[in-house]
Amino acid sequence: MSLKIRKNKAAALPPTCPVGECMVMLGGAWAPNIIWYLSGGPRRFSELKIDIPGISAKVLSTRLKEMEEKGAIERRIVPTSPPSVEYRLSDLGQEFVPAIHAIVEVGHKLKLRREAKLAEEAAVGNAAQPSLA
């Protein structure tokens, strides 16, 4: 006996999926972190390197270049001595900020649920063990 296939009530996505387009931008390693830190204002490469522990200089450089090519960030040479470069979110990049904030909020909720479940499992496990006292 097979189950009846139900009709999907969600609207169909266009042939070129906008969700996929966004995920191409956000799917790269560290891209959401870069957007997060640039949402606070322009940052130099060395500042971003400090902001994002664990990212290598090579990966940061690659991600910044990719995100600039995709139009999410802008690179500006600052006329200092010696010259420096700073990065900022473009108008397009700014549009990702509310989505990143929403993902962070959901992430906090997921973390709390996981921690509560682990605490509950630990309490049940401790209650099941006989006391040695």
C-alpha cells in the first residue's frame, strides 16, 4: 500500500532559484562571518583577520575577492602612508544583514534546545544510576 502524494502548497520557485543565488553568496566558508563583521562598518584586512578567529589569511583574501566580484562588498584604497585597503558592505551586501541576524537568532534557539536536551538526558542518566552513599 502506498501513501497518496499530497499537493505542495508552497509557491513554485522561479526557474533560476533566488534561494540558490543567495546560498551561492552565503554558502562559501566564512562569508556569513565576513558580512556580520562588516555590518558594523568598514574594516581593514588585518581587523577582519582578528575579528574572525580561525580564518587563515589566504582564505580571508579569497573570500573577500569572491564577495567583491559578486557585488556584496566594496574594496577601497585609503590614501594613507603606507596605503591601506578597507572593505565595506555594498548596498547588496547590506541586504544580507537582516537574514544573517535572523539565522543567528535561530542558532541561539537551537543551541538552547540542544543544551536543555543534554541536561535532561544527563539528569535522567544520573537518576537511573544507584547511589553509592
